[in-house]
Amino acid sequence: MIQDPTYTLCANEGDMLPPLQSISPERVAVSVPLEPVLCVMSISVLAGHCRREISNYRRGETSDERYCVELLRRATVHCDPSAWEYVRSSSV
């Protein structure tokens, strides 16, 4: 399979982003991301965030389902056995 050097795959296999080299410096605002990138988080870190967000939801607080969705995506789409273990466990 030949890769197109113009684009780089991101967490979602369908999402294509241009590589950093193709973005001109004049168009880039320098900022530090305030939230972690889900695609590089370990399964255990995702599971910890997922547990926290489920707990927030159960208490009626604001919650963010992105961590649990990413964990489920890895389990189903990527057939990751570690992700499946966390999804199946009662601790999540």
C-alpha cells in the first residue's frame, strides 16, 4: 500500500489531516492544547478517565463521554484485548 505523503492519519482512520510541514507558519497560532489527545492515551489512562466521567454522570455532574467512547472504539474497531477487558469489567 502506498501512502499519500500529503496527509497523515489521525485517531479516526477516516479523518485525514495535512502534515505539519504543509502548514505555513503565518497561518499557525501557537498554543498549548489544554486536553490530552485521546489517540495517544494508554488504555489504563483512558479507563481511569472513563471511570471518573461515569461517576460524574451518576452524581448528576457534567460529564464527558469521549474517554469511554475511545475505549469502546479501541475494543471494537481495533479488537484490543486490553480495552475489551476494561469494557467488560464492572469497574468501568
